[in-house]
Amino acid sequence: MDFFIGVCHPRKRLDLMNQAGVQWLRCDVPFPFEGKVGDVSQHFKDFHNQVSIWNKAGFKVMGVTPYPRWWKL
């Protein structure tokens, strides 16, 4: 049986996570849109930038999709 080591809701200490053998980061993905025309939200842009930093540090990211309460019909 294979296992992987991961952290939920990671903080800034990427060096310590690397030392501990963490391979995966799990985090909530913010709702990607805002406004009526579907512009990409700043929260999502910030998240995208953070994922790039994590990837460059050698981590894989498992994103949890936005909760249904964020979807407005």
C-alpha cells in the first residue's frame, strides 16, 4: 500500500515541510469569479500565484473546489 505525506492548509514554512518529507499540500480553492461579467477574482489570482510558489518549491497541490454556498444562481 502506498502512502503520501501531505499538509492541509499550509503556512509559510516550506523549508520545514520539505525537511519533514511533505509532498502534497491540500487547500481550499477560492471562488474564481466576481461580478456579473465573470471577471476572475483577485482571491483566485492570489491563490494561483501561491500555487506557483508551492510548485516551484517541489510540492504538488490538491485543491478543494469552492463550497456550494459560493455558487450564486
